[in-house]
Amino acid sequence: ITALLVAVLAAYQKDGYSNWSELSRVIQLLVLFGFAALPFTYLWSLLFQVPSTGLVRLAILYIITGVFFFMAFFLLDSELWDLQYIAKPLNYVFLLFPHYSMARGLSNLNVLQSTLNICTQRVCDFTDFLGVPCNDDSLNNICASATQLNCDAPRTGGEQGLCSLKTACCDINFYGFTGNGIGINLVALGVIGVVSLILLLCFEYRLIQNIFFKFKKQQR
């Protein structure tokens, strides 16, 4: 399924999904999502006796934890409502659910790629100011020059624009653990997968029950 999705994305050559470096980040999210969601779903299925009932209820659960949780975070994190102090702790709680982690990760990838595209388009406005050519390496060259500026001091003209470009464009890290990086989403999916798999094995092999019975026998 992951290969099929990636093949469709690559075929359309949309921004953010057109080369290997961009598609590899999507592949990592999808593979870790599958690793987390399969044992997670298996654990929840143990609560139901009737398969059809379990299927319907789990589908509703995943719609809530995926779509509704993502929309709730998006609205609370908006600057219009000034509720970021609620959105941030809720984000860590919502990361316990694989569907939210994947949805947020894909959203973050889109935001960062859009930011990078805008920065690449704007960068040629500063090439004349710095005396460098406008080409594919312009953003890297300008970011290298911007790091030498003390942007804490008052700046005017081109230097002020360069400092604003530095803040918005020179610290883009797709795998960061802050801002719109997907590092925390990948880690959350990995942890969910490992913990769910361990719990599933404990239930399947009755490890907890065996330990409990052995402990009771020793007490007798």
C-alpha cells in the first residue's frame, strides 16, 4: 500500500512530492504508521467479541482520533483564538494515537515544503544586494551570509529583509522536534508500535497471567 501511494504521488509530480528526498520523508511516515497502527488495532480488537461490531467502532475511533483531533489542534493552535497554551499539551496527548501522528506529520511536511518553495522564490530579491548569482544554490549562499549578521541589533533596508529571511527560511529542519518538524511524529509512531507489540505479545502468550499465577504459587 505504501509503495502504491508513493507511486501515485510521484506520478503527479506535485510540489513536495516530486523527488526522492521529498518522497522518502513520506515513506518514513507511512511505514512507521503501519508499524504502529497494526499492533495498536489488534490490541483494541481484543475488546470486542463480534468482528463486525469491532470494525465499526474502531473505524469511528480512528475517525475521531485522526480527523477530529487534527482539526481540534489546528483550531486551538490558530493565532486567532490565542489558545496555544491549550493546543501544545493536547498535541502531546494526541500523539498517542497513530492516525493523528500521521496526519500531523503529513501536514507539517506540506507546511515546511510550502515555506521552502516561497523562500526559494523570494531569495532572488536579495542576490543583487549580496552580489551573488540567482540559481539553485542561492538560498544556501544567502543563509550562509545571513548567519553572519547580528539580527538582534536594529537593521534597515536590505539587511532587515535578510534578517527576516533568515528567521523564516534558514532554520527549516524537516526532522526537527520543534515547530513543524516531523521528528516527534516519527518517534511517537515508533514508540506506539513497540509498546503495542510488547503488550500484544504479553496478551497472546499470557505472560502477565503466568507471572501472576507463579507469584501466587510461591506465596502458598
